[in-house]
Amino acid sequence: MGFALLRSLFCRCYRHSCFKLRARYLKLVEKNICPYMKS
């Protein structure tokens, strides 16, 4: 599994809020990994 695919899956999961328990951490990660996504 390449990083691009992993990132795609992560961002998709983030968008659907399945990582909601770590929202604060994910907001920080989002800025680095998913700059093209908006909450």
C-alpha cells in the first residue's frame, strides 16, 4: 500500500468522521495530509 493510497483512504475516512474520537489530532494532520479538504 503506497502512501498516496493510504492518504486517500485516510482523507476519505476523515471526511466521514470515522476518526471523530481524535478530532483535535486529525485537524492538525488534515492541514498536512489533506490540504485540499475542507471540514
